[in-house]
Amino acid sequence: MRDHKRMRRDPSCPRPPQPRPLFRTSIKRKGGGGFKLFLCFALIFSCIGCDVIYRLLDKEGAEEKDLIGEVVPYEKNPTVQEIQTLLKIYGYDPGKIDGILGLRTRNALERFQKDNQLKVTRFADDETWKKLRVFKDNQLVVNGKLNVVFLQQLLTLAGYNPGPVDGKMGKKTVQAIKDFQKDNGLKVDGKVGYKTLSALSPYVPTAQNAE
């Protein structure tokens, strides 16, 4: 049997040049930079918190969260129910008044925002909530219903005859609403929506002072 011996390099022969590991070096540097960037983001999150980042990225969504709190799926939320009630009074159908912020309520919010020159976010953000509440704050909406007595008083101050101020939406009151709408360039339907209430708003201070 032949004895196989390991071949040895002749010391007199020069060593062949080794290729430079350019590829490995570039990957290493790139990885190092990415890791530093990751550390920077981690430091930012730990310093200012996720909630602040959310508010910066989605201001209106954060405002809605402050207003209604955490939304639990299929669980009634009283603030959402109030939003739905106001939308319905103003002529924007949110579907069932169930306190659940579903698709129909979002669609109603969108229509309300478009009609009132608000930023269309589909959220109940601060500006939208302020607009929704305005007639509740001035007593035209009380206990989730239109204050017909106050409405009749405003129509009278505006120069229209709603009949007896009895809180009933009778024929004379409906006709007074239609006449008011016609004279103010509004849709003449006898329904008291947001635009009709807005047109009657200038008479609110006079009516409140007369009480």
C-alpha cells in the first residue's frame, strides 16, 4: 500500500493574493447602521411613549378616544349613543341608537362633516363634537329631543306664526318652519335639521333674555 503524504507548499513560492472581503465589510457596516437606527427609535418610544406617537400620527382618532374612551366591541357606550342621537335629530341617519360606533354611524359622521365644512375624518374629533353639541348647549336640544317650545319661540321672534307655544309640532308650526326655510334659502321640507337650527340661532340670545 502506498503511503499518501500531504503535499506541502514550497516556501520559495510566493503566496497567492487573497481577495478583499468587500461584500462582508459592506454588509457589516450596513447592519451596524440599522442597529443604531433601531436603538434610536427604541429610545424615542421609551422617552415619549406610544400614546404620544399615536396622537402625532392620528390626531382626530386620539381626540375621539379621549371623548368616548376605549371602545369595547358590541358594548353600549353612552357617549356614542349621544352622538347618534344628535346626528339623528339633525337629519343624519346613524342607524339604530345602540351606542355602538358602527359603519352607519361613521357614514353619518362623514356626511355631517362634509355638510358643515369640517375636516372629513369619520371620527368624533374635537371640532365635530363641538358642532354636534352646539344646539344642546343653547337648549334647542334637551334630553335627546328637539325643544319644540323653544323652537316655537324662535320662530315667533323671527316673525313667523307657529300657533300656540305648546311644544307640539302641529300644522301651524310645520308651516311656519317651511315659510322660514323658504325665506332663508333652505330646503323647504318642514323638518328641523342642522341648517334650519343654524339659521334660527341668531334669535337664541333674545329668547333666553326674555325668559
